[in-house]
Amino acid sequence: SLAPRRGSRAQWLQHRGGVSSAKMESNAQMELNTAAWKEWGTGPLSHIEPVFRPPAEHDSFILQATNGCSWNRCTFCEMYKADDKKFKVKNLDLVEEELKLLGEMSENNNQEWPLRVFLADGDALALPFGRLRAILLLIKKYLPGVRRVSSYCLPRNLNSKSVAQLTELKGLGLHTLYVGCESGDDEVLRLVAKGETFQSSLTALNKIHEAGLRSSIMILHGLGGEQLSAQHAENSARLVNAAGPALLSTLVVSFPLGDARFRETFPEFTPLSEPDGLLAEMEAFMAKLDVKRTVFRSDHNSNLLALAGSLPKDKEKLLAQIREVRGSGDGLRPKWMRRSL
């Protein structure tokens, strides 16, 4: 799934001011599996870059339990195409070393525990139930102050996990799953090699909700181009309405490395015009939304227009904002502010 923002090495500790060199030297004396860590950056609390995370996880400690994406075939996504971002699973012993070290650093430097942990990379929920359970137990053991654990999740990742298993993971701290649905339209999903359908996405989202977990759906505006814009907007809204997520965010498709690979499966793709075509799709999508209680955001830098509100309470206000901008052209983000995905 698409990942809005990039993480940084030892992000949580850096955000809190880091650790002293003396403590780092002391920690360096720990017996670490040097050969094993060579494949995971420079050692514990480092990452195989780039690492991505949702905007809402900006204050979370990023625990890289996996590297890359287990699917990695979506033609619109270039996030995990580098040679060193091929999918692999971090050994549980290394995960434990990392969590133990973070816990000791926090205690020794009189820093508060990280309150939130984000399991990276692109789909840590590809891990089997037993491994996820073990990781959550290690987090509770070494970072007892953590209140919530979140992760990206491809719908297919939940095929092998029961509601009972997800409920157990929730009891161990799993809180929010970010599901990059991208579209609710089967034709669009097929053309971009997403490997999912409207029904497979809805089945996974329903399973998340039955387990009492929070879901955050991501929809990608512009993914169907001019040709499929109307059905992309309508069926994406239909998926959101059927799932009723706690959180909903929209982003805009972009091709920072060019669109050659994208056109291999979608050769007739014509990008939406900006701002008119993109704003029209945003309005059509918003107009079709009918949810009971969902927080909506389009605050990622790829968006032409930043919006935020609670649905259904703020639906008319959000529609009015889109229509006002369509009429005046005022309030749009300048191109230089819109970072590519």
C-alpha cells in the first residue's frame, strides 16, 4: 500500500533528543549478532532505508519487523523497488535485541517510554499470527508503557488469520491497521496490478472490525485516469461506505520515477487534468460518502487541496470547500509544495 511519509533512523530516540555518547559506548558492549545485523542497516535501532509510515504515526517508534513489501507488484508504487528493499523477515532474536536496547536506553537516560510503536515495513501483517504475537509480547516486556501498536496491512494478509487471532493480537496491544485499498473499482484494481478486489478488501476490513481493531483506509485519487475517474470515485466511496472505517485518507497518484511501468498494464491511462479533473473526482467521491463515524484527512503533501473533518458531520462543509476552490482556484497547494509519493 502507499505510504505517505518517510521515517528516520532511531526515530523515536532522535525525536526525544537522542542518547549520550557515553551511553552509546556502553550499549556497544552488548553482545550482538554482528553478521545477522549486517542485513538490517548498521545495527539495532537502524533501518534499511527508506522507511515509510503514515502521517498519524509521526511520533511512533518504528520497529522494522520486515523489510519491503511481500506483494510489491502494484504498478503505481515505487517505494520498495530498490535492491536492498526486497521483502524479508527480521529474525525474532534481532527484534528482541532491538527492543531490549531501546528499553535500556530509555531507562538509563530517564526518558519516557515510547507510547506508540509502528511495525514496518510495507506490510508487517504478512507475518504469521505466531510471529506477530511474539513481537507484541516482546514489546510489552521491554516497553511496558506502549499504549498502541499499528501497522500497514494488505487485505490478503488477513486471509490466514481468524477473527479470534486478531482479537488476541488486539488484547496484546495491536490497535490500528492502515489498509491501502487505493480503489474500490475492480477494473482499476486489475489495471494497476493491486491483486485485490472490492470484495477482498471489504472482507479484510470487516474482519478487522469484528476483532475490535481500528481500520484506516487509504484511497488514491487519479488512479483511474480520465477514462475511469467516475467509476473509481463511485466504487471507492461504495467500499468506504460498506466498511465504515474509523479513519479515511486520500492521496494523489504520482510517478516520481516515470510512468513506464504503470503503462505496461494500463497503456491507455490519461492523467486527470489539474486542478479541474482532480477536484471533480474529489467532489464526486466526497458526495457519495455515507458513513456513520469516520475521521477524514487529505493532508498528505501529494494532495492538491488539504481537507480535514469528521464524517458525516462535516461532509457538506468539505464539499463546499471543494466547490469553492473549483470556482475560484484559490487555496490550492502550489506545485513545489506537493511532494511525490
